[in-house]
Amino acid sequence: MDLVFKQNRNVFNYRVVAVWIEQDHILLHKQVEDSYWSLPGGRVVMGEASQESLKREMREELGVEIHVEQLMLVNENFFPYKEWDFHEIGFYYKVTAADRAIFQKDAFHGLEGDRLLYKWIPLEELSEVQLYPQEVKDMLSHQSNETLHIVSKK
């Protein structure tokens, strides 16, 4: 069971996120119909540790085995999406993978169909990309060994 709970118009979501940088590019994804990007990841399943959830999500979505290196950010994210008001807790992990075949210049779809679009964006162009939560750009520009805690309200 995914750790997502709905009540009236409110949604609580526990999400894990991959901060995957390869050759000075970062992997982003978006719903095909959306105008903005976010970092890839997914929902934590009841009884599953967050790192294991992230590994499972990357296997399911991209068919790749990742290595989870460091917890970079804990994000309390409050935002509207479609008809819902979200309260999301996100654990953002720096990840790597031995298989670099997934790195490509063009946008691509994952294993779960055409609803998600993935793209490696050059870090130097990240300021031009509409990325949510916006605070992620700050996290990336101030990379350190410390885990950040950010509250995002949109």
C-alpha cells in the first residue's frame, strides 16, 4: 500500500526522490500534460524503508539499478495539483548507477508508458527550467554533506 492518504480535497503523500547527476546533467521528469519538471521518484510503500522505495521506483520506472549515496534534503511540500491540496514529505537522495546507458540527449519515456517524460538537463541550463519545488535549485547550488530541511509552500 502506497503511503498516500486522501481526505476531502487534501492529500498526504510520502515521496522519495532521486537526485541523479551524470556528466553535468540532472535527470528530470514530468507528466506529459504538465508545463513544469520535477525530480524523478515515487511513493513509499507501507513497511518499506525510503532508500529501498527509491531503488524499487527506479527499477519500475526506468529499469535501472541505482546506488543510494546520501540523503540531501527533507522537503515538506505544500502545493495544489489539479483539484487536490497536497501535503508531501519528500526524501531527496543523491544517487548513481553503474549502467550509464540511460544517459541520453533526447527526452524519453520510462517503462510505465507514455504518461511520464524524462530528460537529462544540463546543470548550466537548470535556471531556465520550470522546476518544482523551486527550492531544489537552491539545494543543488549549495551541495554539501549536510542534509537540508526545507518547507515549500506554493
